[in-house]
Amino acid sequence: MSVQTSIENTLRSHFNAAELQVENESHMHSVPANSETHFKVVLVTDDFVGKRPVARHQSIYRVLSAELEGPVHALALHTYTVQEWQGRVPASPNCMGGGN
């Protein structure tokens, strides 16, 4: 199973997602071709109602701990409640270099 699929399945099993997008952005970084190391996650769920952004991110880090200990180097998180969701995904910045 791909890392992207693992992330998607894990998030779907732990959150009641109204919207979930997981994008492999590894190709935008200094990594070998076909890597699965850098991801952007958009998660829209009312599970986040009343939670500050840090608590939202911590809840995602907690359920993705296996992926974060292994192949995933970077995870860009965009978390919203259904009411907050505007349907727009922020663009990711260009890689600033580095070895990973």
C-alpha cells in the first residue's frame, strides 16, 4: 500500500471527514523520483469544532504517528470545520532546497 493511501485510510478511520485531500508533494522537493515523503493534507470535519489549530494538528499527528516515524518527512496540514471550509486549498510554497 502506498504511503498516501495509508494516510488517507488512517485519517478516514479516525475522523468524520466532510472533505479529505491528501496530495503527495514530494516531487516539489529534493528527493529521489517517486518518493512519498512530503504531503499536503486538507481535512474538513466537525470533529474540529471548538479546537484551536494546534490541537487539530496534534490530533492528526497522533493518528499518523507510524507514518511520521517512518517514511513521511513533512506534512502540511490545512484543517477546517465544515463552517470554516471555503473550498479553497492554499498553494504550497516552492521548495527552498535542502537535502530532503
